[in-house]
Amino acid sequence: MTDWSYTVKMWAIRKRPYRKPYQLRWQVGIRPHSESFLTLGLAESRRAQLITAARAGEPFDVDSGLPRSLIQREKDIPWYQHARNYIEMKWDHSPASTRKTLAEAMATVTMALVKDTKGMAEPRIARRVLYSWAFNVHQWDKEQPDEVKAVLAWFERKSVPVSALSERMLARKALNACTKRLDGRTSAGSVITRKRAIFHQALGYAVDAELLAENPLHSLQWSAPEKVGEELDRACVPGPELAERLLAGVRSQGARGRHLEAFFACILYAAARPGETVGLRAADFHLPQRGWGTVWLRESRPRAGRSWTDSGEAHDRKGLKHRPRSAVRQVPIPPQLVSLLRWHVTAHGVAADGRLFRTARGGMVQESGYGEVWAEARAKVLSPQDQASKLAKRPYDLRHTAVSTWLSAGVEPQIVAERAGHSLAVLFRVYAKFLKDGEEAANAKISARLDRK
């Protein structure tokens, strides 16, 4: 750890009969330091640097005798290299989907932190190369095509030094880049927030590496043009009756639809996220002949792409969202889902590893595949006006149907949060409008109590 001191003593330059005759001497704390120079001008210039730093109140490193600003200048590296160092630091402990998010944010910021844009590749190409090659650790040891080498070499030359980000206007330029898509339109609030957070972390890593004295975002007056709305939009959420009609629309699509009906039903009746549903196995269920059953949700299998996972598989394997890797979520499931799953196992069997849902070749079901089936179900069930709306736009909206149905049925929020895999705080924030539906019932209960004689 660097030992800093604000106690600095400076002596006059003295001349000696050596090859470098002009010697500058100073003391930091109780430790003496000296440097020799060929000319008096060089010695005076160095002395002026040290005096200026001391008068500005900079701490001096006891070991090297240099002020913080000069040490940072000697350690300074281009932002492009620092961004790669940051990605490498985060890589091993990040799931594949997070790696993609980190790469996306670093690509956006790195394109803004350049000295000039002369000779820069077309923005879409530059962004793709940075995302796919510069910030994907799995690609670093692979042979790069010539056009990729040219783009990366340009960023190595043109990237600003990390120390330049002590200028707040440059940090603001990077933040502004986080708000724009390549087509110039404003990004979604959640995307802006995510990229800003990653940029903030990367700057914090620069502070840890002693490349910056402080994180410039802490003193920067900046706000995103698009705010993140955490509260769920009710216009997206189909009621339970409409959700069941959509499942019937899935079932009506032949063998493919019949195979995926239970997949969507797990989202609707168990509030399972699609990524949690993809890898469900027969062993994860208790399916009695009558009554309620149980599902144990143990992991999520989101599709991230082979180049981002350590296994080389397209689907990553990670724990439940915002939970320790070993966490298991136990969710009681109603008889409707129990009977549908029993039928599914009888009709379709299971994969060699016990998975319930799979492609025709036995692989993991993919978002593109079940997304097509869901779109067709919407077309069959919804009116043209509703099809053009946000209503049930994504299979994920069935999960919102599940949670809102539980809340409107009067289930205690704590139990709903536990089954949905939320904290109570998130449940109240996201489903605030659905919780308000219980106000009339609550008022009726209070009136009944107050009216007792």
C-alpha cells in the first residue's frame, strides 16, 4: 500500500562536478530524495512541478518522493486498455449474460473516449468489433480477421488516457453516449441506467488502480433523459381468463404448440421466469394424481451464445436471479398445471437428462422458437387492436399474470414475494397498482369491524 505524506521540504538546486551536474534534493516525511539533470533548466522545471503540487495540497509518495499527479501520469494507460483490464477482472465471476452487458457498455463508452474520429470505422462496425472482440475474453487468443485488427489498432492509438477522465466534461461525454442508440434515438431508461452503473464501476476500478484520484461521476451534475419505470404497466398484463385462452392458442398450433403448452403454463401458474423454465426436469416436480403439486426452481438457463459461456454451450447455467447459487425456490402449483404436466410427460416423455422441454433434436428450447409460437397465439386470440398493443407482448407477461392473480386473490404479499422470487420491497414497487386493488376489500373489512355493536 502506498504511504502518503503532506510534509515536503525542498532545497535549492546545487551544482556538482558530475556528468549530470545539477542535483535537485527534497524530503517527503523523513525520507530524502534526489534527482540529477544535464541542464539547470531541466532541474528547475522538475523543482517547479514539485513545488506546485505541494502548494496545491497534493499528497506525496514517501517511497518515490513524487506527488500523486505525477505518479498517476507515469502509470497512465489508454482508456481502451483499462476497459479491457476491467472486463478481465469481472469476467471469471460473471455469468454469460452479464459478460454481454459489460461488453456492450464498454463498447459504447470506448467509442466516445477517443482523441478524434478521423479514420474511425463506420459506427456500427466499430461497435460490433469492440463488443465481439475487444471485450470478449474468449476471443482474445483467437486469430483476428484483418478488418478486426485494423479497428482495434485504431482504438489503441486514438483512445484517451484514463487520467483525462479527471476532466468532468469528458466523463459527461461518455455518459451522454450511454443514452443514445446507434440510430441516434434515446435508449430505454433501463439500458441507460445499466450502462451508467458499469461505467461508474470501471472508473472506480481506475481509482483502485491509482489511475485516477477520485471517481469523476461523484461530482458530476448529470441526469438521464429517460427514467426507469419500475412499476409494472398494467396494459401489458393479461387477466387469468385471457391467459388461458392464449394457452389454448398455443395448443392449437399442432405438435410444436402442444409440446410448448406446459412450458408457458409453468410461467403462468408457477410464476417461473422463462430462463428458469427452460431447464426444468421431471425430478424438479412433485405431481400427485389429485390436488396441488410442487415445483423446485433451482437454476436459470438463459441463452447467451456459445462465445460468452465457459461451457461453450449456447445456454448459460446460473443460479436464481439475485439469489445465492445454491438457493432453491419452492412453489406450490395448482391442479390445472399438475394435470397438464402429467399429460406432457406421458405424451412427450423427457430428454436423456430429464428435461421436460426440448427441441425436435433434443436441444434446449430457444427464445426465438417459443417466441414464434407465442406470437402466433396472440394473432389467433387477440383482436387486431390488442395485437398492436403491449398486451401479453412477451411470454414473460404470464409471470406478471401469476403474481397479480395471487395478489388480487388476497394472498399475503410476503408469501407472494417468496413464491415469485422477489423481495417484499421489489414486490411493492413493481406491483404497486395491483396491491391497490385490495383497497376496497380492506375498507370493507375495516367498516365491518367499526360497525360491530
